Amino acid sequence: MALLSWLDRKVDEPKAGFLSGIDLKYVLDTHHLLKKKLLDEMDGTSTEPLDVATISQDDVCAIGKWLYGEGKTLYGHLPEYETARQVHAELHLCAGEVLAQHQIGNQDHAFALLKTKYRSTSSKNQMEFTRLFKAAKVQP
């Protein structure tokens, strides 16, 4: 959460957290909400059905669409772009794995994945998107 607090302050600066077509705070908040959706599904309070195949795809969410569209066009030449894209894909695969374990009744394993693998991948996702935004801001 310290990263989100820092971003809240940085976003108040003109264009601090923005690249063409996307906002870094939005990227981080959206994937935090993905975890909440998984938890809601797992505790039975979800208001929307979740599908393993859909949640596992990294090009379906708004961030994925940006990554494979405008983001790739503008920043695909940066090494940080490819790293962020890969980690974003890992995060979605991990979310799918958590959901699949839940749906087949392996609740303990699903929660363990959420607390370990998903948390680690989510942290990497935040870090790599922050690096991408930083690199994109300093490119000529």
C-alpha cells in the first residue's frame, strides 16, 4: 500500500502517472481489484460470475488491451515494456489458477496461492509497470 500512497501524491503532479492512453494509478488499482474479485468469489459474495479462461487472458482487461495496442506501439521498443507485459500475463495466469482451484473445491490451496504466488506476482506487476512508466517518461 505504500506504493499506492506514493502514487496518490505523485498523481497530483501534472502528468506524473500518465502515459498516452493509460494512468499508472489505474493500472495498480485495477489489479488490486482483481484480487478483491477473487476473494469475493471465494467467500461467496461475488456479484459477477468469474470464468477461468477469461481471467487467465492478459489481453482482455483494459490494461491488456492497452499493452497490446497503444502501449506496444508507443513503448514496445523499451525492454521495460516486455518485462511488464510478461509479468502482467503471469498475474492473469495466476489469477486463473487461484480461481480454478476454488472452482474444483480446493479452497485451502486457492487461498494459499492467493497469499503466496498471487501476492508475489502482483508485487512484481506493480514494480514492472512503475519501471515501464519511468522509462517511458525519460525516453527521447
